[in-house]
Amino acid sequence: MKFTAEQIAGILEGEVVGNPSAEVYKLAKIEEGTEGSLTFLANPKYLNYIYTTKATITIVNNTFVAEQEIETTLIKVEDAYKSFSKLLEYYNQVKLMKSGIEQPSVISENVTYGENLYLGSFCYIGKNVKIGDNVKIYPNSFIGDNVTIGDGTVLFAGARIYSESEIGKNCTIHSGTIIGSDGFGFAPQEDGTYTKVPQIGNVIIEDNVEIGACSTIDRATLGSTIIRKGVKLDNQIQIAHNVEIGENTVIASQTGVAGSTKIGKNCMIGGQVGIVGHITIGNNVRIQAQSGVGRNVKDGEAIQGSPALPYGDFNKSYVHFKNLPKIVDEIHQLKKTSNETN
């Protein structure tokens, strides 16, 4: 797909300096630009590349003034970085602009779907599923019985949505993610074996949620596992049964949240964090990567470590920890001196 400098300037409300008919069909870093590519200059550290880049079109700030001859066509905008991001979003929307039902695919009884559905090949849609407008379901995806999917949601290839799950509007679910699998519920028996506890709840995902690849969100034992509006989950995250995650919370890769824990709004949780079950984490909490959280956390706390401590206390403790061999040597020396004195 090709775009001219004039078309791009129209999208970005920018000004073309150079050839308005110059065409691009790919994106590149400014230092790696080649003919037919579009790039941008926002960081002053890369200023020298504007004079050597082979990119056909370069987006720059309005304040840019060339001090040498340049070959690339410029598009001047108020903020080059934001404009390039806007263009990436536009490009992504165009790239994903698919519709129609590919074959082979299976659509079961009593399924309803809105306008501009894209259903990729080898998909299975269970009974009584309700799908909104402009939904994209990529190949090899599974949608169980009685699932609802809101307008504008995208499920990438190989997503698995178990029965009874509810997915809101404008959500993005990446490849390999499983929503609604059984929670980890087993009752120990006297003979040392375990009996499975039926998991009869569901998962509710509200609007504008994004879930990274190969993450799992378990259905509730009873009631619902709930992911609130605007939550962003990275790849390879485990959310257990009956967990609730508050609006606009973000969680980085390889974090696990055990059952029935409640996480508040606007939290930021780093990668490889482990959170035990049946605790409450407040709003606006910051949890540093690789922390182990085993207690309730108040609103606004920033914690780190395993077990997690307040962030300031952890840093102070770490200063002593890394000096521990030296401190032990000093203690031994003091004991030796004391014994010699006595």
C-alpha cells in the first residue's frame, strides 16, 4: 500500500517541503531509511542523519531549518514524534481493515453478528454467541457458547474464548491468549488426592482493554473474574479466578495474580511480580519488577522486594545488604579486639 507526501500531510495537517507526489510504502528508522520508506526526526541526537538518509519522506518539527542540502522530502508538523505515532495508528487501522467470512469456518446455531465482521479461516463460533459491529476474529480462533463480543474488538490468530465470557468494545486480544479457562480449584481428600471444584463463573472484560499474547485469565469459581475499562496486560500474564483489576491499571509481562485478589485503579505493576490471593491492592499503587506481594497495599504505595517493602525502605535496606560481608567482617574484628582487651 502506497501513500504520497501530499496524502500523509493531509492526515497529519502538515506542510510538504519537497515533492508532494513522492511515494512511500514502508516505515524505517532515519539512519536505516531506503528509497520508498517513511521516517521521522524528533530526537536532536539524530539530526545528522537528516542529511544522509535515503528515506523518501521524513516527518520533522515545524522549527526544523536545514543547514545543508537534503534529498528527502519533508513534512513539517507541530510535533514529529506524536505525528509519526498518529500515522502508525492510522497505518495499523488500514492494515487491519478486513471483512468477510473465510472458509472453512464454523458458525453454530443462534449466532448474531453486526456489520463488517471479519472471521478468518478455521475459526469456530459456538452457540448463542453475540458479536458486535466491526469485529475482527483472525484465523484459528475459538469462541465458546454464549460469549458476547463488543463493537470494534480484535481477536488475533489463535485466541481462545471459553463459554460465557463477556468482552467489551474496542478490546484487543493477542494470539495465544486464553480467556475463561478453569480456575485452579481443587479440594484435598483424606487419602492425599484432590477433587476438582467446578468452576461455574465467567470472565468479564470491559471496554478498551488490551491483553498481550499467551496470557491466561481464569473464569471465576462463582461470580466473575473482572478486568475493568482501560486495563493493559502484557504478554504471558496469569490472572486467577475471581480476581478484579481496576480501571486503567497496567501490568507487565510474567506477572501472576492469585485468586480473589482485588487490584485498584491506575496501578502500575512491573514484570515478574507475584501477588498472593485474597488481598486488596489500592488505587495508584506502584509495584516494582520481581516483587512478591503477600499483604494488603494501601492507596498510593510504591513497593519493591520479596516480600515487598515500601520502596524507600527497600532501597535503604539494600544499601546495608550489599555491604553485609563488610559489616560482618567489622563485627568479627570488633569481637576479636574486645576479646584481646579482656
